[in-house]
Amino acid sequence: MASHIVGYPRMGPKRELKFALESFWDGKSSAEDLKKVAADLRSSIWKQMKDAGIKYIPSNTFSYYDQVLDTTAMIGAVPPRYGWNGGEIEFGTYFSMARGNATVPAMEMTKWFDTNYHFIVPELGPDVKFSYASHKAVEEYKEAKALGVDTVPVLVGPVSYLLLSKPAKGVEKSFSLLSLLNKILPIYKEVIAELKAAGASWIQFDEPTLVKDLESHQLQAFTSAYSALESSLSGLNVIIETYFADVPAAAFTTLTGLKGVTGFGFDLVRGTKTLDLIKGGFPSGKYLFAGVVDGRNIWANDLASSLSVLQSLEGIVGKDKLVVSTSCSLLHTAVDLVNEPKLDKELKSWLAFAAQKVVEVNALAKALAGHKEEAFFSANAAAQASRKSSPRVTNEAVQKAAAALKGSDHRRATNVSTRLDVQQKKLNLPVLPTTTIGSFPQTVELRKVRREFKAKKVSEEEYIKVIKEEINKVVKLQEELDIDVLVHGEPERNDMVEYFGEQLSGFAFSANGWVQSYGSRCVKPPIIYGDVSRPKPMTVFWSSMAQSMTARPMKGMLTGPVTILNWSFVRNDQPRFETCYQIALAIKEEVEDLEKAGINVIQIDEAALREGLPLRKSEEAFYLEWAVHSFRITNCGVQDTCQIHTHMCYSNFNDIIHSIIDMDADVITIENSRSDEKLLSVFREGVKYGAGIGPGVYDIHSPRIPSTDEIADRINKMLQVLETNILWVNPDCGLKTRKYTEVNPALKNMVAAAKLIRTQLASAK
């Protein structure tokens, strides 16, 4: 019985790739140094999977930024502004597309389906001249082969690539991206030909858009594409891989009818309804890559349950055609439990990181083949039973409080326009008030003192002194820049979710459970294993300290319940909304304590609200109902004078704008600049927004510093669709990933732009 891994984490067990990338970007190391680190990581990953007994090992899932950008490079779809003149795409062009440079902005970045991973959105149009410009897929296949590992090269499928793209600037929004299919297929044919010549016997096309609600012409594009590729694929075994949700019935029919395809991969963790489609009719003689091991969470697989599912599928597709697989790439989970000495034995027995999931896949394959490892299965069953009965999982008081939420929509007593009037009398802000999103640059010194405090190498008194000095520095800087509503810069926080999870019960933390978010950015998601509550205040001390340093309003900074949920590894033994309501009650206590402490502006970030939106439209309404309700629970108890902000970033918000309005926040700051001001189109189309709103005026994920005129131009565009009295001026997101040499001039220009427009507005009266 065969085993298959869809994809594997790239960063390395100790984030080796992250540090190599940042060293290269900072000019401290060469391209060859970066390539060496990458090659060592790939070699280690391939060897690990081979040693574990995996038959179908992926290659070309490694990336220096993301796999969609890799595909953009492969087909030479470089926007003209990057000055690429053909030939093999080198790091300079590649990273300029991802991060921008001193003269041109980066391409848009958005969430990869409903994950916290991001990808660079291709910009396409009728005049793009495609060419085979990156041989990475072939080079990595050859690299693995030279190491004695025969891999399955993985490509982003041509149809999904186009469906994930957008019309380039200046191209009609109605332009059919699928009309480019026949222009990109010749490049795919070249890649396939080179892979065949190199000795590849299998190839995997990831076509995850098949799980979405597609129209008939979009489904027809899959049929057309693979029919056109059929002769090129002759002699190769072809896998079409889907993941993250059920495949709709019409898409299942299209997929299983594709020409030249050997096998089909399905997510059977998040796509349990797909099982019914398989049982209802799976094409004879085709391979089924059954994704029964969860690639998106860190809980140990229930091996007995998975084996039962696999045995039922074996009777449908045949013993020799069933392949045990992960539900999706393991990119979305942490690397290896071996690196977690501080997790206690019981909790550790409940978990499986990427390395352990590889072992689970192989153990299931061996069991199906009649070579069941009884000791491994017995230990797994004992861990499953332990988790169900452990007293650390359940808190009866929390469950009762969450159950009592039913029957109320938890709205504030007065409407937002009334509240804004009351708040303005108290805050006395100018027109177009300026603010930032929360974090300021995290210096090496700051990270060091946090590490040393956690390791008990510095005293609490010393730690507080350092953090207080940093807050004072950030406050003074904002006052010098003349920003209107200040933040304390979050110097005490390594991560916006981890910080809160560490102070809430029901959470556990890994030492090295890093997961890639984009580029070199890694996050370490908390593990929610039990009922959630707040033992004591979490931010009141720091926020009160910061407010005492200035007469200007100081924002209290919190992470919202939906974002904490979506950016954590969440328990899978109860519905997600129940866990979210528990977190909401904990944040509600914190909000009310901040208000009592004299904090009049409180930001409750819901950066990940859109990210959790189900991929199928039929499931969206229920999610948005409980997600928005969770946010309202957090702040329903404050006075009208307390201004509630929220923040969202790097997703397409236009389709949920009415749910955003329903959150009933007083002010929302939202990413806008990197996505070509896509957000503003919803207001041009007539949506009325009465609360305060700050569409980001510059992209903080690029080192580029925008000019005053550029920011002023953005503000003027916003004023064409938004009322002057509700518009705020702010960056797209927090500033922790930037340097002060970038932040200071960018914020100086932002404030200057706001003042320039204020002057123009005053003179126009």
C-alpha cells in the first residue's frame, strides 16, 4: 500500500530559511549562501520522507516566497514595472515582485484560501508575453534524483493559477483571465517535456480552486486544459490534487472525467462529504489519494477511525489503487515535536507535527497492506482516550457562561453615529485623524530582553524598566510626528495572538512550532486544547502606563476572538464557534477593565475574520453570524464615550462588507494600498458606511517609503467615496516587521499628507 505527502514545511525546524532570507535581503550574505541553506533544507526533507517509507515524495513545493509567485516566474508573467528583460528570472526580479523595491511597489498579497498563509497575486492581461523563465521545478527534481530520491514534481495547475490571478492595472476588470489559458499551456508543456526528459514518472498538479463554487465555463476550462495537455502528459502518471474543502458534485464529475489523469487527491478531513461522492461513483482503474491525515492542525490522527475510512474506500477503488495521503500540504503545520522539550508528556501525546504526520501516513499505509504496527496503534488509541477524559480540557463555569450567550445579539445600546458624536466631544480629534495600527519596529535588543525574561535571566523589575523605556520612546516619537491617536508600540509582545494565548487558560505553547505566513514571516500558533478563560488582566498595566506618558488618546490594543481562533491550532473536539464564544467572553473582561482604567480608545483586531470565511457560499452565512457576534460580545458592555476600533488586513473584504458594518465598531482600519485600493470600489458602488474608517494609505510589508504627494493622492481618492468626517489616515498594518529608518520617514510623510489635505479642505469652505 502506497503513501503520499502533498507538500512539506519550508522554513526548517529552527527557521533556517527565514534567517537566510533576511540576511540576504539585508545584504549580509550572498545569493549562493541563500541557495546553499535552501538546498540543505530540501535534502533533509527528502531524506526524512524517504527514510519514513513514503512512496510519493513531493518536489518543487519548496519556495523562497510562495508557490504562486514561483509559477508567475515559471511562465514569465512579470509586470513591466519591474524592468525584467527576459531570460531566467533571478532573485532581484523575484523579490521585487514579492516585496517591492526603492522605486516600485510590490504586487498584491492576499490569503491562500482560508489559511493564514499568503500568496502574491498574479497581474495578467491580454498583452502579457509569456515565456519559460524559471526552471526551478526541473532543477529541484534533478537535485532530488541526484540524492537518490525519485520525487513527484508539483506544479500549481494552470486553471487554478488563472482563477487566482487578477487583471493588471489598466486592464478592464471584466477581462476574462481564463482567455489566457491557451497562452500559458505551451509553457506548461515545455516544463512537462523537461521533467519527462529528466526521468520523472509522476507529476502533481494542484488545482485547489475545484473546491470553490465554480461556474460552468470555469469547470469547462479544466476539461479544455487537460485535454490540451493530454499528449504532453503521455507516459507520465498524473495526480490532480484538491484540498481545504469538499469538492462540489459538478466539480467532482469534471475532475474525475479529465483526460490523461492517473489519480485524484481529496481532502477527507475538511471534505468529508466528498466521501459520499467517491462512494457514489469513482472512475475504474484510477488512483485515489485519500487525504485522511490533517495537514492543517496539530492533533494526532485517530488512526483507528482513519483506518476504518480507508478500508471502506479500499472496497471501492481497489487495494492497489488506494494511496494514503495528507489532506493538504503540511506547510500549514509545525515541523517536528522532537523540538518541543517543554510540552508536558500528556499534551505531547495528543499532538502530531509535520514529521509525526509523515509517520502516521506511512503507518496507515502499512496497516492497510497487512503490516499493522500494533504498539503504535495502541499508543495512539490510549492518547485519544486520554484527551477525551482529561480534566484539563473541561471548565464547567466557562461552558455555562458560553451557553448563556444564546438569545442576545450583544449590540451596544446606541447607534454608531450617536456614539461618534459623543466620542468626538471627549477626544477632540482633527478632521482626518492620524493613527497607526499598533506595533512599532521590534529591535534586536527588544527581542533579546523578552527572551531573557522568559528564560529568567533578567528580573521582572529589569524587564519592566526596559519595556517602559521602549514605550516612552515610541510615545515621544509619535508626539514628535504629531500623530493624533497613539499606540504603545507593543514592545512586550512577540506575536499578537501568542501574547494573549499565554495569558489565557486552555492554551499551550510550543518552543519551535513555527509556521510560515509569507516570505520570511513565521508565526507560532498557540494550541487551544481546552476551555478558555482569563485568569487576570492582560494588557491593563502596559496600556495605563503608556496613557500616563501623554495627554493624547492612547489605544488599548487587543486581538479579537475570531483572529485568536483562526490564528491558533484549535481543538477539534467541539465546534469552532463554541471555542470562539469562550475567547470572546475573556476579551470582554479585558475590554471592560481597560475602560475602567481610563483607556478611551480600544482596538480589537480582527485581522483574520475574512480568512476564516468558508470556501463554499452555502456555509458563509453561519460563519459570519457567529464570527461577527463574537466580536460584538467583546465590547457590548462599554460606555458610548469608549471608542472601539478594529483592524483587518490582506484579504478581499468587498464581499463581506455588510458583515463588517454589522460588527458595529466605531472605527475600522483596513488594508487598502497594496491591493490597488480595491476596497474603495465597494463604496463607489453605493455601499453606505457610517462608522469611522481608515483604509491604509501605504503598504508596510514593503521597505519602500511613500512620498507625501503619493499618500495625499490616496487620501483624495478616498474622499471621493467617503465622507470627510469618518475618514482616518493610517498605514495598512502594524509596523513590527519594518526598521525605524523606514518607519520614521513614512509616518512623517503620512502626517504631512493628512495636514496638507486638511488645509485644502479648510480653504475650500
